[in-house]
Amino acid sequence: MEGDQRTAEITDKRLLRGARTRATVLRQAVDIASLDGLEGLSFGRLAADTGLSKAGIQTLFRTKEALQLAAVDYARDRFVAAVVEPARSEPHGVARLRALIEHWMVYAETPLFTGGCFRVATMAEYDSKPGPIRDALFRDQRDWVRLLARELRAAAAAGEIAELDADLAAFQIDAVLCATNTALRLGDPEAADRARRIVEGFLAPA
Amino acid sequence: MEGDQRTAEITDKRLLRGARTRATVLRQAVDIASLDGLEGLSFGRLAADTGLSKAGIQTLFRTKEALQLAAVDYARDRFVAAVVEPARSEPHGVARLRALIEHWMVYAETPLFTGGCFRVATMAEYDSKPGPIRDALFRDQRDWVRLLARELRAAAAAGEIAELDADLAAFQIDAVLCATNTALRLGDPEAADRARRIVEGFLAPA
């Protein structure tokens, strides 16, 4: 019994250590990818940057592609935590949309990742490369655009804004946010205000 | 005299051969960059891809950065020849704008470069990296957005469309075209029509 308990404790500690190592590696991985793209990731570079052993990182992630996919998921989770979750306290419609845009602006202006928006940085790298990484990036973009469209539809249904093609407007808002991310990286001082003005154009009262 | 003439001929041939080699290398360089980014360029890879000698290519371009900048200029020139020049036969305003968008659509649907729009592919790579390459990419984007804004202003001045903030609209149209390039790479069958519908929204009669 005592032996069993000790084995269980050791297993717990190992799992905990594995999870911590995983988070340390992925934090660094998304920073690298936001600057140099997902192709810039390698077990050797991550070992050098984090001080962890290359063999240990390799054991955790096995292949470069598995590491890249884990980085995409990690970046998505942090985006959701920074932008989507905090907006959930607002009611559906215009209020939630404005909250999403404001949280996105903080995310892009003082970026979670060194190179700014993770999706903008990596989508251009993978848009011509079919495979699981492109699929994962595209899935995250589609979910985000659908979220914007859902709130636009809620706003129109509640009579807060004029009737509009919500999918078309959501596509435009996402396109403007991506372009704004680039403008922010380039130090354009008008980038944030311009994006707000464009979004407000879609939110004009009915 | 005869000797001078022969020297001149040899010089001409050398210059011609240099120019041809340069074009061969740059054609390949923009294809590589549109897929793998400008960082993906190397003298060795270009030599392997074109069958030219690595030393010869290195003599022509000297440094990797000079090669990258030459690739940016080459891509810009081909964009101007494919999109901007053919639209010049249309009068300023709505007609020229529609022509620019249609030529852009051909450029993006059956791309000049393997990886699609060169600027979208490379801007995300360089937006967080200050230096001459980012400056060159940003200059080309600014020129293109200014061109769109000029035609929107001409359209409004001629009463073809309602008064609008031309710079804001041009920023939005460019953002939509960049997002459309990504959607085309992902094989989205609605990408082109959606972009046309969005642009027409800015061209509604006064």
C-alpha cells in the first residue's frame, strides 16, 4: 500500500513536471513563431532558449510537426483567454462586439507574443502549404470570424444596428484587424483609432 | 578601332548575360519567397534551383540582404506590370478602380508567384523586423493604398460615388484584398466574389 502511494506520488510529480516543461517550451515556441514563423521552431533552438535539455523536449513533443501543432493550440488558448473570455461578461450584440475589439486591441498593441498576432504571422507562412498545420490555423480563423458574425447577427436581431450581411461584415472586420496588427508592428500611430472607426461603421444604429 | 569595337561588343554581351542571369535568379527568388519567405532565400538554394553557379549569383548580388531587396523590387515591378499598368487605359475614378481590382483578382487567382501575393507572404515575416527590407515592403504597400485612395477621391469628386473618407476606404479595400489572397490560397470558392461585393459596397452611386 505504502509502496503504491509512493509510486502514485512519483507519477503525479512526473506529470506535473512534464506539464510545466511543456508550458515553458510552448511559451517560448509561440514567441519564436510569432517572429520567425513556425518553420523557425526546432528542438535545438528551444533547448538553447529555455535551458532545458533537447532530449527532454524531444521526448515531450516527439516530432517537429507535433510541436508546431501544439504551439498553434497554445497560442489559440492564450488568445481565447486574453480576448474572448473577458468579453463574455458583456451581453450579446454591440456591447460584446465592442468588448471583443477592445480586448483584441490590447492583445495586438501590447502583444502576448513578441511578434504580435500569432495567426497573422503564421497564416501567411502556411496558406500555400496544405496539411494539418494550415488546417489548424484555418480552423482558428474560421471560429473567430464566426464569433464576430454571431455577435453582429445578435446586434441586428435586437435592433441595435441596421440589418447587414453578418458573414460579410465579420470577414471585413477580421481583415481590418489583421491589417491593423501589421500597422501596429510598423509603428503606425493611427492604427488603433483607424480600426475602431472602421468597426464603429458596422455598428451604426438601425 | 577594331579592337575597341570588339571590346565594346564583349562588354555588351557581358552586360546582357548579367541582366539575363539576374532575371533568372530573381524570378526563382520571388517564387521561393512567396512560399517560404525572404529568409528562405540563399545563394546555394538559388544555384541548385536555377542550375547557375553559386559563385556567379553571389558576384551579381554580393549579400543576402541585397538579394532580398532586389527580390522585393522585382516582385513590385511585376505587380505594377500585371495590375497597375493595364488599368491605366481606364479613366480615373470608378472605372479605373474596378479595373485595378479585376487585374488584382487575376494576379491573386492565377498568381505570378507560386505562393500567391508576394507582399502578404513577406510582410507578416518582416513586420516586427525593422530594417531596409521592411522599409521597402512598407513603401510598396503605402504606394498601393495611396493609389486606391486617389481613385476613390477621383470617383467622389466626379460625383460617381458618395463622399467618403478615401484613405479609410482604401485601407479597408487593401485589408480585404490581403485577406482574400489568403482565402484563395486556402481554396475558398467564394473568396473572389466576396471581395468584389465588398469593393462594390464602396462604389455605390452617390
